[in-house]
Amino acid sequence: MPRRRPAGHTERNCERLIILEEQRGDLAHCLDTLWSDILAGNKRFKLYRQMKMYNDPSLNPAIYGKTSK
């Protein structure tokens, strides 16, 4: 036997779907604009350097058995 949905359930979810589709369209437009700017050279990615601090004995004395000064 199929479960009954509460009153207004379908309508409320249809309204939410409309909002979600609009948000998805806005996001897609923003990403398209960003990609176009990147290809045109107007924007670029920022490079981040990786810092592996857990291998540094002065920053992680518990592993290396030393006390920090």
C-alpha cells in the first residue's frame, strides 16, 4: 500500500525544485563567466605551496622525542 504524503508536500517540493534549478543556473552562469575570463587571460589561478609541517622535528616534538624550546 503506498504511503500518503502530507498535504502540500508535492506543491512545496515543486516550489523548492524551481528555486534549486534557478540556483543551479546562476552557478552555471558564474562558472561560465569565470572560465571565459580565465581563457581570455583576465583571471588566473593562484598557486599555493604545500607546507608539510608534520615532518619538521621543531614543530612536532612528540614524534621525534624532543622538547620544543
